[in-house]
Amino acid sequence: MNRLVLALGKLIFAFVVIVAPPATAEDYGQATVSPLSLAEQDLAAESRGDVAASLALYAGDATILYGGFCGTPCAGKAAIQKELERRVAAKNEWKIIGHYVSGNVAVVQTELKIGFIGYTGVDHVIVWCIYEVVGDKIADVTLAGQHTDPETKRFIQYGKPSKS
């Protein structure tokens, strides 16, 4: 019995060492870099007003959906550059307050201070940013305001046309 257990143990050990591929510490699926790292770099570059650094993180055929000019998708670097320039001109300041990563996707919860919204009585909005990364570039970003946050809800309602 002991020989059988020992032989079985050796067989399992051989399989694990020889046959099974080594597991990496982190698996980003289609991405070769951490999607969270790219999201952090993008938001930091925008916050410090560096359009060029932010734009360099995007793939040539990337898209951004929602936010500013991107109510319909901003596709390609030229359209994304215009949106990034708008964000920098608005003096957007992003602060990451939560995040989740699965494969090549990072879902980032942010607190966004927009320089021009003071007149609305809103200090900040909560925005969820969903980053999809392919290779080492951002392929897609989708933004969504968190409607359960009172400040964000007020800001969203402020921008809606009134019903008369």
C-alpha cells in the first residue's frame, strides 16, 4: 500500500512539474500588461493635463463611449484626442476609489471633479470607467455615472431638459 501511495505521489509530482505549464502570477487574457495600470496612467495623465501621455496609451482604433463628445463612440486617435483635450480644458481631476480586474478588463470606480460644474451645486461625480486592453494598449473605455450617488444624480438631472 505504501509503495502504491509513493508511486502515485511521484506520478502526480511528475505531472505537475513536467506536463502542467507554469502558472503566471497574473493572467491578463488578451492584454500583455495590467489593465488597471493603464487605467491609472490614463486617469493620472488627464488629471495633470497631459493629453499626449494619455493618448499614447490608446490603440489606433480604440473607442471611448460616453462622456463629453463621446455620446456616440469616439473612434480612433483623432476623435479620442479631441475628447482628451476637452477633459483637460475642463480641468478634470480623477481619483480612483475602487477597482476590479478580470483578465484584460479593469472596472475602475472614480470620483471626478470637473472644473466647470460648480454652478450646478455639485462638487464631484462618481464615474465607473470600464477599460478593455488588448496587447499593451487601451482598446475601449466606457464611462457610466453612478446614479445612486446623490451628487452624481443631481448633476445628471441638472443636464436633462425640464418637462414643461
